[in-house]
Amino acid sequence: MPGHQTIATRRLIILLIIVAATLAFSGCAAINRIRGKGDPVKLSAAYYNRAMTFMQARRYPQAVTDLQRAIMADPNMYQAYYQLGRAYQAQGQAKHARQSWVIGLDKAQHGPERKDYPRAKAIAELRAALAGQDAPATVAKPAATARPRKPAVKTTAVAPPKKSPPARRGSWAVLYSSNLKIASAQADVRRLQARGIKAMVKTHKIKGRIWHRVWVDCCTSYTLARRRARQLNAKGIARGAVVMRPGK
């Protein structure tokens, strides 16, 4: 049976590679047609869509290249800056990820309004990404000073009970969007409900500003919430949905 599982796994990997290659090829054809018409906005969208295909296939270097091309064609494509930072972060390039989000935030704050990606939503997601990078890391405690050893006393060793990591316990939720305007958050909820997805708006005050966050119904564990976020991203319902504690 292990041999059959290995063969099945290899076939699945080959199938995913073929699907990704097919999508990328069709994306090339679409890009070539649009490039010939000289429409920078449509060209930028074509590069962005192909980059999302690469992101789902975890082909991050190719995604970075297409997202950079999308930004060159349309410098005000705010979502491209956010996804570019995610692609860099997936490759362990935190500095480049931060630069992409900082530039994107500046563009969103001073650029024009967009129908395909509202400025308020772009600003909220880019700020959330930067805030995630700025979260304080756990500081290691200094090593204790060595003390003279005491004579060993024979005792019956009892293994301590295994405990689940505390960070994974309790309720988790999928953050769909963060909005400065309640109307934008309510519009996101209606959009999700139209697709049969339960969602709610919760208000948070962060550094003196009121944020209206849209949470997707979820979850009794981190694992389930993570799986839910991946499903929303893979189906194109969300762009960069993340898992968080609903009370944070």
C-alpha cells in the first residue's frame, strides 16, 4: 500500500504542474493580445491574474516577476503591491516584502479611487501586513547562573502530560477585510452572504482609529481557520484572507 500512495502522490504533483503550465500558457496568450492593443490597465490586470495563478501553485519567483510587470503597467494597482509583499514573504525576503507594502500604502493613501479595489480596503490590508511584521518577537530569557550540584536523589520518574500549544487553543476566525468606513464593511458582508458565506462586522479601536473588520464564520481551531482561509483565497472569493483571533 505505501507504494500505491507514493505513485498517487507523484501523479497528483504532475497533474498540478500540468494545470499550472496550462494556465500560464493561456495567460501568455492573453497578455500578448492585450499588449498589442496598448491598454496599460488591461495589461496590468492580465499580469496580475497570471501572478495569482503562480501564487496558488507556489511558484513565487514567477509571481514576483508578473506582479512587478503589473505595477509597471499600472502604478496604482494597489492589490499588486500587497500580493507582491506576500510573494516575497513566502520566500523569506522580509525586507523586500516590507518595501512593497510601504510603497503600496503610500500609493493607496495618495492615489485615485478604484472600482476593482477600493482605496480604504487597500490601506487597511497593507497596514495590517506591516503591523504583522512589526509584532514584537519573543525575547529569550537569560541563562541562569550555574549552581553547585546537589547529590542525586533517586526518584520514580513520571513523564509530564503532553499539552497542546496554547497559541492554537480557543476560537479563531478568518479576517476578510479591514475598513475605516462601516459602509465598506457592510458591503463586504453582503457580498459574502450573496455567495452563501456567513460573515459579521466587528469594530476595533487601534491607535486611536476605528476599524470595521469583516470576519468569516469560523472556527474552533487554528487548523480549521487556516483551511477556511486557503479555500477562500483559492476560490478567488478573498484576496489574502488571514487567520487571527477575533478579539485582536
